[in-house]
Amino acid sequence: MTLFGYDQGVFSGVVVTQDFLNILDLAGPSKTQVLSTVTAIYDVGYFLGAIVAFGLGERLGRKKAILWGTSIMAIGRVVLGLGNGINTATAPIWQTETSTAKWRGKLVILEMWTNIGGFMLVNWINYGLSFAGGAIAWRFLLALQFIFIFILWVTVPWLPESPRTLYEDISFSIEYERQNAMRWRDIFRHPEGNNTKPLRHLLLGAGTQFIQQFEGINIMSYYLPTALESVIDLSNSMARLISAANASVYFIFSGAAVPLVERMGRRGLMMMSTAGQGLALLIITILLAITERTSNSTYSSASVDFFFVFYIFFGLGMLGVPWLYPRRSARFPCAPKPLQCQQQQIGCRITNFVIVEITPIGIQNIGWKFWIVWSIFNVIFLLDIYFFYPETANRTLEDMDAYYRSNPSLVVSSDLDAISVKRPSKYIENEEEIIRQTVCVTGISAKEIGEEAFEHVEGA
């Protein structure tokens, strides 16, 4: 995940290095569209890698899939995305299958924290290399990724394989999952016996990724130095320094999300994050508009503060929750985990490519008005989350299945059980009733049932 974060930020420094632009004939306004495609092509490879990982991880196991992905990354930019797509579609599944139940939610957020650690690292290296100039300022930046690749090559073979590919005692569960797995076409035609709203699951799960990207984060990740140079008229060195400082703030606040994710809930954290980002972008837009009208650079300089505010709020919520939310609300009953993870990766990479492709063109052609678009998107998504996204914190998978089987309204904001961070009492009462009935029929004590259920969860 640290390598993933490094890759996300590495091109932000490359595309503002004059030697790179000259050698590849990408300098000047007429080359902006080509440059944006060169930058965004990574996401095409990533998209394909996520699809490949769906079958590769099941056939080879998680360890071999990541080793293949790592080896592919060593070749070049397009296949770098392909390899990283395989890795980042496989690693979260592997983590889920080898970690204890009580740690899984926290580890999703910690995954994203290490991702931002890589992003912060590459931004500081970007700044340091700005003093070197010439080819080393971008060639060394790209070559440094091999440190992470070598670490993966050396360490992954020694890590435990997923129990799903080692333990015979759960082979029946795996086979049952494969035989009863939901097919893509079943999502749209409501297969017999499944009334848990699979299409709604898909839209909610992929929707969190769409929201995350179209709230503007990858404008910052890929092009913040470019934006600071072209829009705010900062020097190359100062733009890199501010980007590195921003990444450090981002890293700190993304770690702060770990204790908040259960306390505020997924829905509450997404709304707080989106509201803060939208406000930051709105103020940036206003300050840049005033700068253009008055030619007073004081206002554009003041807007730099709100790029920091944007990163703070994104790190607190929309960084990690879109990866965590689908694991409860947007799962497909009887669908294998790679299919669930694949919907996240596909939603993320398609939208990511679009953002990375259009950003340099938008900044060049419409200037400060470009930021209006993202301010509006944040307002729209805030309303979307408020009205349509149920809370998933402190719910079991069975709770969410029961919720959807009740045929709930699309608008959830008026349903207190759907939006409460605390687990609704009806689910607790239902669980207790099932335990009482089991005790009466089997004579097994409630304590023994709890222990058996815990062992089942740990094994699964």
C-alpha cells in the first residue's frame, strides 16, 4: 500500500520537471492533452490489473498473485498500473482472510494510512530533487520505486498464505461459495431466493468510489504542483515544498480516522469529510476568482491554506470509508470476496482515469472556473450520502441482509434505524431470539453457541 501511495504521487513531480517535458516533447500548452494521457495511462493498466486479479488470485493464491503483480510492475508505466492493479485488488482480500475479526475494520483504515505514507514520502523526494535539476530529478524518482518492489519480492514469500487456500476443513465452504456465487447477470434480474437488493448493493459500493474520485482528490494527488504553478503562480520549488507539506498534513489526519470510524460511523464520517472538502473548494474558487478580477496575488496566496483544509477533511473520512463501506452494505450475498473487491477497483480506476485525463486541460482552458465544478460535485454528493446511504457501523453482515430484505425505502434519512451509529435493538433482539430457540432445541448453552460462532467467524 505504501508503494501504491508512492505511485499515485510520483508523476506529480515528474510532470513539472522541465527535462522530462523536453525529452518527451511534452512542453507547452499544445501538448497538454498528450501529457494528461501519459499521466492517466497508469490507471488504464490499473483497471486491467484489477480485472486480472479476480481470476489470478483464486487460481494461484494471494501470495503468488502479489509476486506476479510486483514483477510486472518492474517493467514500465502502463504495466506498472497493471501490476499494481493486481496487487491492490489482492492485498485487501488477503488481509481480510488472515486477520482477526476485531481488527479488520481498523486495518482497512491503516491500509490507507500507509498508502498516504508513500504519497507523503514521494512528495518530499519531489521537493528535494527540484534542487538537482536535469534528468536525475525525474529518472531517480521513478527508479526509487524498485526499493518497494525489492522489499515485496523478499518479504511476501515468507508471509502466510490465506487459510482459504491452505486449510482442508473449510474447503466445503469455498466450494459452496463457488457453486452458489452470484453471476453478474443475477444482479439485474433478482434470482430466486435472493431479495437482498443486489443492484442496490452494487450502486452503493461502486458509488462510494465514484464519489471519492469526483470530490477532487486526484486533482491534488497527480497535479497539485502543476495547479500551484499555473493557477497561483508559485515557483517550481515552492510548489513542490507546499505539496510535500500538504502530504504530511494528509498523513497525520488520515491516521486520526482510525478511532473516528466506529465512533462517528461510516455515513457520518463521509458527510463530515464531504462538507469540509466542499467548503475548502468553494473558498479556493472564490479567492482565485477575486485574484483574476483584481490582479491581487494576495488572494491566490491565501487559497493555498484551503488546499491543506481539503486534505485534512479527505484524510479524516473519504480516504478510507469508501474502501470499508462496501464490505458491509455493498456485498453480494454468496459472491466471492474478489468479486466484491473488483467492484471497488473498477469503480475507482474508471473515475480516476477520467479525473487525471481532464485536469490539465481544464486548468489550462478555464482557469479558476475549473474549481467550481468540484465544489458543486461535493454539494451533490453530500446530499446523496445524506438521503441514500444507510449506516453500516456496528452491523453484522446478517443485519445488513435483514435490512435489505425488509424492502426499505431508497431514501434512508427518515429511518432512524438505518442511520443510527448504534446497532438497532431489533437486530439485537432477533439475534437473542435465535440463540434462545437454538438452546431450547439443542440443549447447547448460550456460551457454547457464542464460542462456536466466534470460532466460525475467525475461520471465515
